[in-house]
Amino acid sequence: MEVHGLVTLRVTDEKYGRIKIAVNNRDQRGIQVQTHPNVDKKRFASESCIALKNPDKSFPMKTDVGVLKWRFQTQDESCMPLSINCWPSETSSGCDVNIEYTLEQEDMELNDVVITIPLPHGQSPVVSDCDGEYNFDRAKTQLEWSIPVIDSGNKTGSMEFSIGGHPDDFFPVHVSFVSKKSFCDIELIDVQMVDDGTPVKFSSQVLFFVDNYEIV
């Protein structure tokens, strides 16, 4: 598993160009964090503060500027936000397929989760059990399992269906979701003017989404 993150800054008023951003980094996973070359790296390491190396300069106006990026890579499946198990069992008429999800990070809330299972051509699934909703896309020959929210109160679920085919026909399984909580436990907690520490009103938005997540 590989996860990438980027913190971008957008300043909309010239009088707030010379600012510093306080960061609360609660990461316990060993995520690799890197500041932009124009950001004071030593100050970030010692004070958890994002500020320009040259305090006389301002951040660019009315444009998204990347100031901090992070990367996490691991083979440990327990670090995944969501684990998927797909178990096709052969029968005399095809396969019984049981697929289940488990939320591995119970502090996260995943939204608009869609688990997509490929199906053999010319076959229609008979769904016997489903936590959530499902849709058979005949044109794409795939079964789409949708769960609006997966969180600590709904951390496991399953779907079962029967269909003609062989066990290899149901892979790779694709997963998509979004979340308002970052995978990296980094939070922007305060913004101040560089000169006198005057507080600056700010807002922040987090978007965590899937680029490519498949089970082969």
C-alpha cells in the first residue's frame, strides 16, 4: 500500500501573505513528511510550523501552493483503511461468492464506498444477502456494491451471490471511497502573522480519496 498527501495553502488577501501555520502532527505510523524548498525546514522540525525561509517574503496570492507533502508505504495490511475479502466457492452450477469488508482504522469514516466485482460474460448474479445496496451493470458485466458510510458503528459487512463461472472470474475487485479525515494524522491548528503573532482567521478542508485500490 502506498499513500500520498499534499497540504496546499491559498491566500486571498495580500495583507495576510506573511503568515506562519502551526501544525499538530500526531502521526504514529512513520509517515515521511517533506516541506517545500521555500519553507523553513528547520523551523518545521523544531516548532511544527510552516513558514517561509525568508520572513520578508509573502506567500503567492490567490493560487494553491503546495507547502507540505507526505508519503506512506507499507506491506502491513492492518494499516489499510479498509480490507476486502472475496471468497468464491465452486459449486455444480458455478460459484457461490462471499465478499466482506472490514474497517481497519476505526477512527476513520469512509463515505460513498463502492466495491466493484467483475463477473463472467453472459451471466447474471443472484444476490442472497447484502449489507447496503447493489447494482448489476450488465453492460460492464460487473456487480457494484454500495455502502453510504463505513465507520466504527458499521465496520464490517458482507454480500453473497451465486453465478455461473470460475473463481478467477471475480478478480480484480476495485474499491473507491472518499473521506473528510486525512489518512495522515496532521492537523493545521493555527495561523498567525509572522511579525507580531496576530491570529489570522482561516478555514481548512480535508479530502481523502482513492486513486487505485484493487484486490487481485
